[in-house]
Amino acid sequence: MRKCFLFVIGVSCIFSSVSRSLYAQSEGVIHGVVTAKADGSMLPDTAIRLESSSLAEPLRTTTGQDGHFTFQRLIPGQYTLVASHSDFQDERIQFTLKPREIQNISLELSLRGIVQSIEVRENPQSVADTYSPSSTTLQKEAVEELPLGQRNNLPDMIVMAAPGMIRSHDDFVHVRGHEIALNTFINGVSFWENPHSVLSAGLSPDIIQSVNVMTGDFPAEYGNRFGGVVDIVTKSGLSMNNEGSLTLGAGTALRHNAAIEYGGHTEKAGYYLYSSAFESARFLSPNDPRSIHDTGRGTHHFLQLDFTVNPTNSVKVVLMGNGTNFQIPKTSLDDQLRPNDNASERTRAQSAVLSWNHTVSNDMQITTSLYQRWSHMILTPSNDPLAAVASNERTLWTSGLKSDLTRFFGRHTLKVGLDLVLLKPDEKLLWDGQGSDNFSRLLGLAEADLRGPIAFAGRKTGGQASAYVQDSVRLSRGLTANVGLRFDRYSLDRSDPGSHFSPRLNLAYRFAGTGTVLHASYNHFFAPPAVENVLIASAGLTRYLQDFFEPLSPLQPITENQFEVGITHPVTQRLRAGLTGYYRESNNPVHTVVFPDSRIYAYANFDKGKAYGMEIKTDVQLIDRLGLSAYLNYALSRVYLWNPVTAGFVEETHHVEEAGRFLAPMDQTHTLNAGFTYHHRKSGLWGRMTFEYGSGTPTEAEADEGMAMAQPLRVPGHFTQNLTIGMDLPRRQERRRAGLQFNVENLTNNVYKVSQESVFSPGEYFNPRFFSGSMKIHF
């Protein structure tokens, strides 16, 4: 581990250069047309100015003879657009550009009167976008305020970001009834691996420039998983002026971190480098309140190169390398009776993305990406006669091509795309539960239904071909629609490739006087099986079940229908509130299944599922006079699954023999997260508190005979708080010199049970009170 820390610190000596400032990275577009309000005629030669704190200086352009203008390669964030023309009043609009968003703006200028004025509007063209009221956009500043220990993997950051995020076993995050919930897009490219630590090497939130967390109202370009889409735009050297930072952190439970980043640019190119190393003695949520055999270490590395070939062509190269080594936690009883039950896991991943952006004209652009990833995971078994022999190794090669074309015409923004991905999984499994059965007999517990030994080795080649078309159109002055159709053809581990069409319809209507926006949507989803251990889950291993002996069919894709209605309202200039209701029906919903006495995960398709609920989201933007900002997210939800298990793998016989509904393991009636931040601008002192409440998830829930719904117990509810105090030391030449941060996580030391031991998950506990501190040096 010491070598990792020395490597991170040494990276700071790699880059140095001096060059001019350059604007933006290729992840956002603003397109517009300027007309005369009186007669609707186009206004050529209108001066357009774009302002933002993300820009070194305002961007300027003029409209063409057709009244059109375009700004490309923009960083997501807050923008102000000003239009000026002789004999017309100036108009200024303020808006937020989301990650990879394309804004199509119509500006209508009024004739100049005797008294000159500037018309200011909060939202472009007085029309709201069709994003769900529950969607959440975060900038890099929100990530930097988190404790370092919560920035080692993406799920730890996301769980407090949006409504309805439910904690579960192995630090999984469940969203709207989805077990495999998070679908991460990195600069428009989606890799299939789950970002949770127990399944992959993960991703560092520190590389995020901006992220949009979406739980509904998905345009047709999004596919594969639909619990929560995490659309990330990464940092770029094009928005950095040859600057960097070194961060060192230390905390209780061996929670130590080191990270370095550096970025800059020349006139034609930009570079950004990030590298980090971390360790913790409570790496995973353990099976016991006391963390035993739970130490883990890891590194994240990221490099992005941006090249502006000419005014109409740009190229981006992204390279990522991630890895972790960690122990599998055990209980106090394990420590006493089977001291050699010491399993461990190692994960590695290497990724590369090459993207080309071509501007055909002001009204058309093409983006094409080639992407590749190699990932590897190996679970090393324990060596104790009273423990199961459980080893698992899997490798996945991913390669793909994604291309989309965007065309503006009138009030339409048409986007057509193609995504081809080739998957090559290679999986090995060895499981023998004899030692675990001996341990159960020693304690007088029931033995597992699964009989071994089970050995499996397999590899396959398959993938998915997807195409989509979507149109974002302004139907009237207040009504916007995003209409789309997606086609997916999935072939991995299927003798007959499955094809599916998915229609999407998202509507938003804004009332001009109040700014209130009504939302409504219908989304149809096609979600292929999760890729982790997909061959093992599809190998018919239910034939090893006691009293069953029959192989189930391979894992099946999930098909779903989701309906959503909502409203957002600007209560005050700084306070905005949103209310969302949703209803989702699923065929073949999937859930993870754990091999007995192990951390080997497979998947099971249930007959059907249902999730419905209500979500409230409120945000208080920064009040400059007070230095305060705040947020609150609340979700009321219900999630059901229906037996029997119809495909995949399960290790208890009753799930394939019984029928009836039961509360899903991720069902949590009440979920709340909130927080506020205070900044004292003159002194640089700032503080932050966050709060989290959950009413508890069910224990093992089984239907009684006669298909009556079970009334399961729940793990106790929880309420936790985190406190952060920081200080930004005095600036030098418009740059911060250093920053200090002190954190107390789980302020009241509430070590609650996250999940209960069952066929679906190991029983696990939340972390105790943690203290940590960090220092960030800017250079």
C-alpha cells in the first residue's frame, strides 16, 4: 500500500506547461434561433453572448442569415445567454445545462421602446425540459465537499443524492424496485458492469465534472438498466489552466486516502490526469457490528486527452485503470469457531474510450465513440473445515461502437443513434457446502437446500445491437415533448436472440405566469440480464437443489412499463419543490442470489414484480447573503415480487415450487435524505450536515400455503447524521492555496442492521462513528 501512496504523490512531477485559456469540453450544446416577436421574422446578425463561471471569458457569436446560432463543447453548469440587436430590446435568459444536454432555444426580441430595458427570464423559451422532477444534477463542488471515504466508489456518493435511494447488502443501492439499479454513462458511453465494490473495481467520483442522476422520464438513448441512470461528464484539461491538487486524508478504521490531479491545455489540446489510492479496515458492510477480517485497499487512475483538430472536428481519449484487494468480512462466531474462514477478493479493470465529434453545420453534428474494457474478478476461498469451499473467477471483455447524429430543424431536436456492444464473459465456479453443513449441524441450524460439489467453467461470445430515434419538440409555447423509440437485440447466452421495441413518451407543460411545470411520461424498458456471473446463473445449477433436481432456463431479459406524473414549482426565487408519483410493472424481474456461506452472487428471474410510490424533492440554491444552501429528498414506496422463480439460479427449493407475492427484499416504506451547507465567504470557513432515515427493509419473506401474502418482519429503522467542517485557505492569484476538512460520519454511532441474512443477501451492519480529516494543496 505504501508503494501506491508514493506513486500517487510522485505523479505530480509529470506535467508542466504554460499556455492560453481554452473554453469547454465536448459534452454540451446550445443551439438557438432569434426572431422578431412582432412578426416572427428571422433576425440575422444578432450578437449572442454566453456567460458562465465555468468560462474564462464570455463566448460570443452572431446569428447567420437564417437567425440561427450554436455553441458547442460546453461544460455542464449554470449559463446566462444574452441576445442584442439594433432597434430591439436585449434579452437575457438564465438556465442550467445538464450533462450532455442539447438545448434548442427560441428567442423572440421585442422592438426597442422609448425606455430601453433588458428582459430577463429564468428559463429558456419559458419551456421546461422533460426530465423527471426527481432527477438530480450535481457539480464537482458537491463531490469535493464529501468526506474522502465516501469518494472511493460511486454508490457511496449516489445514495444521498436523489430520492428513493435505498441501502442494501454489500453496499448496493436499490432504486424503484431494482436490485441491479445503477447504470453509469461516462461521457455518453455505458459499460455493463455494476459499479458496486463487491462486483467490480468501481469508479472514483473525483473525476466527475457534472453528473445527472435520473430515475424516470428516460429518453430513448438510454438502455440496459433503469433503476437509476448516472450520466457523468468527466473533468477535462480544457477547463483547467495548468493547475492541480494533492489531497491527503486519514481517519479511524484505517480509512486513509491519497489523491492527485493535474490538468491544463495548449491552444489545440487539453490533458487531465487523476490518480488515487485508498484503504479501509471496514471496506464492506460487515456481517457483525464489529468489523472482522474486512480490510481492503484500492487504486483509481484516469487520463483524458482532448484534441481540437479544427473548428468542426474534435477528438477525446479516455483511459481508466482501477483495482481493489479486499477481505470478505466474517462474524464474531466465525472468528471463534472457524478462525481460518478467511476468504478474499481481487478486482481489476482497464478501460479505453475514443470519441470523435464532427460538426456538419450549425444545425447538425455527429458523435462517434469506440470503447473497450477488460475486467477481472477472483474470489479466493477460505481454508477452514467448517466453511464452504467457494471460489469464483470471471473475466469480461467488452468492445463496442456508439454513434449518434443530432439535427435541429424548427422547434425539433432530432437524435438518431446506434450502439453495438460485443461481450465475452469467461467464468469459473467451485462450490462445496459440506463444511458449511457441518458448521450448521454444530450450531443446530438448518442445512442448505443446495447440494455439492458444484463445478462450472464456461465462456461465450454475444452482445447487443441497439438503435434509437428520439425527437424533443416544442409543441406550443408551454408544451414540450420528448418522443422516442428504441430497438434492442440481445444475444448473449441465448440460442434465440431476443429483439424488442421500447417506446418512450415524456411530456412537460410550463405555466408562464407561475413557472409551475407539469410532467407526465410513459416509458417501456427492455433490460438484458446483468453481466456478472451471467453464465453461472444460466447454467441450470438448480439441478443441485434438494428435492428439485431440475435445471431452470437461462436468465431472461426484463421488460417493464413505467408511468410517471409529477409537478415542480418555484416556491421562491431560490426554493424549488417537486412531487412525483410512479407505477412500474415488471416481467421477469431479477434479484441477486447468494451461494450459501459465500459471497458468490448469481441471479434469479421471478415471475413478475411491481413497484409504486411517491417522491418529494426540494432544493434551496445558494443564498449569497446568508451563505446557505440545502436539499431534502423523501420517498414513499412499495415493492413486490411474485414467486415462482422462472429462470436463472436460486438456492432454496420453495422459491421454484410456490406461487404468490411477497414484499421484495429492497422494499422500504419511508426513505429520506437531506442536508444543508454554510459558506462564510470572507474567512473561507464552511460547514455541512447531512441526514439519512430509512424505515427498514424486510427479512426473508415467504408466502404461506394458499398464496396468502406473508407479513414479514423488518430490520429496525435508522436515522444517521454526518458533519463536515472545512476551511479554504486564502487565495493566491485567483487560486485557492489549500483546503482543510474534518468529518464525523454517523454522528450518533448508530450501528444499525442494513439487511437480514437470507437467501438473497447476507445480514450486514452499517458503519460506526468515523472520524477523518484531509488536507488539499492546490498548485
